[in-house]
Amino acid sequence: MKPYESSESSIVSRREAIRRAALLAGVAVSSDWLELAGRAQTAAAKTYLTPAQTATLAAAVDRILPRTDTPGAIDVGVPAFIDRLYGEFMTPAEQKLLLQGLQAIDAAARSGANRAGFSTLSTTQQDGVLRAVAKAQQDKEPSSFALIRSATILGFFTSEQAGRNVLHYDPVPGAYNACVPIDQVGRRNWTT
């Protein structure tokens, strides 16, 4: 066994995989996107999506990042973040793609046996609908579902609550120690 490997199982939870992907993506995110995310996290004066679109969006982001032992997307205000991102910061092409994604999710839900809107389905049914939409758009570029998922992850990991409760927030980091085994720092990633 290598010194940095743990004797624990190497199976990674879904939330851990998303967290790692977000951290990797964060390396490649430009400062413009980070500034935009910071501005979109503040409260908006108005809403841009219709109540039906907001209900579908809220249900979708809740299934993408549900509450576990950490807060979920709903807990940190991701639907309001995406609403403001849509209304004030997205290009017209991105806005159209987001709306197409919400329509695709709701249409897939209504094509099922009970013909109900996505937000009224059980969590198991919602998961099935989201998997079907993601699979249908797997090779499509740009993917409306990928935009919704990316905006959810961006909104979640740029929120103050996720920075403090999911990632380890340290506004004034201490000394730099290179190559420290992660077990010595509490198996947590850092945000600054």
C-alpha cells in the first residue's frame, strides 16, 4: 500500500464525486465566472422564471444535490441563484437552453404513466425522469441537462453555506505545508 492510500474502501459516494468534480472544474473556471457567481449569490430584486418553471427547477436541483448529512441545493438557495443567473447573466442562447432543459424534464415527466408535472412526482420517479433526460442528451452538444446540472453545482459550491459546512472555509489560511497527507488535515478540502 502506498503511504497516501487509505485502508478504507476506495468506493466514492455520489456527493464526494460531485465535490471532487467541482474542485477540478474550479481550477479551470475563469475569474470572470467566479465574479459572476459571487454577484449571482446575492439576493435578486425580482424573479425571472415562471412559477411552473421554478417548481420544475427546484425539484430538479433537489434531486441533483439532495440533502444528506450536509445541506442540499434547496438549503443553500440554488433555485434562486439559477433564476438570477438566468435573468441577469446568461446569454440569450444560454437562456433558451435552460428553458429547453426545464421543458424537456417536465415533458418527460408528463409522458409517464401518471401524466403529472415533474415537481409533483415522487423522488424515485423524479430520479428516473432525470436519468432518462440525461441519457437522451448524453451525446448532444450543448446539452440543456448539462447546463442545469452545471449551474446547480456552481450555485451550490459558491454559496456561503456550502463553503462553511461542506468545504472547510478558512478566510485566512495558515502556513503552506506541501505534501501533507490528507488524514493529517481532517480529510477535508479547503476553500478560501
